[in-house]
Amino acid sequence: MNGLGRLVRLRLRSGRIGLLAAPAAIGALVAVSALSIAGLYDTAESRAGYAASIGNSAAGAAFNGRGYDLDTVGGITALEVGLFGQLLVAVCGIALAIRHTRREEDAGLTELITATRIAPLAPLASAVVVIGGACTAAGVLSGLATGSAGYGAGIGLLMAAFAGVGLVAGQLAQTARTAWVLALGFLLAAFLVRATVDGRGLDETWLSPLGWPAEIRPFGASPQLWPILALAGMAALTTAAAVAIARRRDLGAGVVAPRVGPPRARAGLASPLGLAVRLASGTLVGWAVFAAVWAAVFGGLSHEFTRLVDANPALLEAMGVTSGTELISSLALLFIALSAGAAGLSTVGTLSAEESEGRLGLAASTRVPLRTWWPTWGAVALVGAAAVLLGGAAVLGVATALATGRGTEVGSALAAGTGYLIPVAVIVLVGFASRASTVRPVRLGWVLLAWAGVVGMLAETLRLPGWARDLSPLHAVGTLPIDALDVTATVVLGALAVLLGAAAPALAARRDLAAG
């Protein structure tokens, strides 16, 4: 294929940060988790206690997947990496695929390259080569960290399988944002299927690719081969599908074309508020649906989970809770709060894209001054994040009440969701202020959101010190509804939110626009 080698070298040079960071992050997560588990469960008795308590939890199975060979350090490590590891591996694969295909096509780079003597499919083929190398590196690092080639193969192939999903989404969609929506929608569906199957102890573990790596059982006496073949087959089939679609579509187009709007805008779109709501509504609705589906599924399963958890006093003692309902609600609310933060940061990203592509400068050249755009957009991001959070909490409360027959669960879930309002606002405003301060994309808000997820899911596994945990705004106010709301932390975070909200427009006014 003409130009393939040169394009591979170009991608390795221009995209080296992402290609190195993704496998490094995955390998570091597995390695740190393995070291921590080795220290925590260094005796056969401690591992047996883990298997009898946490390893026997229906809630734990729904979130982290099934645990096998929990009498070994490797088996416990695989279970503890769990949900965060599944999402990290899948998202890294999707991100690399969209970054090296649809995003480059959006920017016009693919058209520029294929205007030369480069073969039409060489850009896609070179993307497959470098992404495959990153997946291999992630698998090798994970295998070295745990001492299991089977575990490493599961990680690498899971990343490759979801990279294939990203490749297909990049060919179907006409924009990178739509490709992300399609790929994340598939990931959400795969997770919910796996959580339902594992949480209820069903035998149909083949239904979701997220459950296949655990079925390899790499730390047991007889590892299974079929999950490896299934993951490899999924990666091969999705890649082949992406190639087939690329052969049949026009450059710059997609199978899923964006909907054409009306020829004239409504009167409400003539204001900064109306335009901000219109542009952010799709993103906010998507995250709201994610949070609502998550809440409905786990709220609906809460009665069964609570019955199993309450029957295991050792698990309640290990988790530091008095009832299974508290445990289920706290885990569900963590993801609802993370979804709300992501919704607000995505809204900020929409404004960033409008500025980078020159449309904000065009709008600011009218009678509406630029200084009104940033406060308006920040308000939309905050209100949208709050709506996602409280809406998800309400769905969780109603679903839990219907499942358990206790109407008080609605008020409890809403109270806990309200307690997370200020921490979520801080996360959104950190991203907002960092973007307002510079023309270059700075993703401090996403870094803070990711850290909140790490603390919420892996703090005990990684044995994080208290000061590191308190860097997460969600952890600073307490694990709701298990803990009482920390009023002092809430007041401090509220003051920080006010400061960031006031500083962002002032910072934006002191710099030039990125374009326009």
C-alpha cells in the first residue's frame, strides 16, 4: 500500500503523546493495584477472607465483574482493577481510534494527505497499525505487572476490540463528536448488560465484551481460550467493517449525516443564552440519559443486591456501611455525579470548539459584546450539570423506592445528590476557568474529574493517603449517603466555586480569541 510506512512514521511522531500515554496509564493502574494488593493480602487467610466477603458481593460483581481465583494475588488484582480498568481500557481504545481517523478528517488533514500519491486507504491502515501497537504495549505492561500473559492478552485485546468500535463510529459519523456519542453509547450498553448478567449471577457471560477478559481466568489452573478468541474476533470484525465503510463513502462524509436545520433561526437563538442552550442541549441530553439509565438499572436491582449484601455481615463491616441500600446508592450516586461533571465540562468544550473554529469571534463582532458570552456559557454549563445530577438522583430514588417498597429512598437520594452539587460545580468551574485563561485547550477540569473517579473507585485498592483523597471535591464532602455531609468542606468548596466563577470571565477578557 503506497505511503503506508511514511504515514505510520508520521503518526508515531505527531501522535506519540497519546500513543504512549494510553498504554502507560493502563499499565500503571494495573501495576500499582498489583503492588497494593500484594501488601494488603499477603497471607492465605486474608485472601480467603476477601473471597468470602467482598468477592462474594452481588453489588461488587455488578460494578467490577466476576471474580475468579480470589485465593491468588492476581485474581484479587483483576477484580479490584474492575470497573475503572474496564472503562479506562475501552475509552483509551475509542479515543485513539477517533483521534487518528475522524478527528484528522474533520481537520482536513486526511484530504490533504490523500491528495498526494498516498493510497486512499493508507490513512486508515496506518491508524490501525499504530493503534494496534498501543494495544499490544498495554497488554504487555499489564501482563508484566501481574505475571500473567493471559491477563495481559485480555487487556490488550479488550482495548483493540473497543478501538475497532471507535474505528466503525469514526466511519459512520460525520463529526468526531457524533463518533464519540456512538462509541460511548455502545460502551454504556455493553456495561449495563455485563452488570446485569454478573450482578444477578446469570450464565450468559458471553453477552458483553466487557465480561470476556474475566472469563479468561488467567490466574487459575485452567485458563479459558474462548474469551481471547472472542475479543480477537471482535477486533478483527470491527476493523474490517470500518475498512468496508471507508471504501464506500466519500471523504469528509459519514453514513450518519447531521440533520439539516431550518433556514431561519428562532428569535430566541439571537441571544447568547439561547444559542448556548441550543448548542449544548445535545450533549446535556446525552449525559442526562446516561445518568438516568444508570440510576434506573441500579435502583431497580437494589432490592436483590441489598438482600444479598445484608446477608453477609462481613461485607458490611468491610465496607463500613450499615445496610446494603447505602452501599448501592453510594456507588450509583458516584457515577451520577461523575456524569454531571462530564456534562458540564462537555458544555465548556462546546464553547471552546466554537471559539477555535472562529464562530464565537463572528458572533462577538455583532452588537452582543464578547464579555457576555463567557458568563452565559458558564451558567448554562452549571445549570446543565445540576440538572443531570438531580435528575439522575431522582430516578435513582424512585427506582430504589419501587424496588424496595420504601418511599423514603426518594428523599434520601435527592438529599445525597444535593450534597454533591457544589463539588460538581467546582469541577466544572475549574475546567471553565482554565479554558478562559488561555487560547490553548487546557483540560484541568477533566483531570480533576478523572481523579475524582480514581478516588471514588480505587482509593482503598491504591491505599491513597488522606490528602490525596481530599483533592477530589466529591470525596471532600463525604461518601454520600453513607457519611453525613461535611459542612465545612462544602462551605470551602462553595467559596472556591464563587472565586472561579468570577475569575473566568475576567481571564477571558484579558486575552485574544483563538480564531476569528
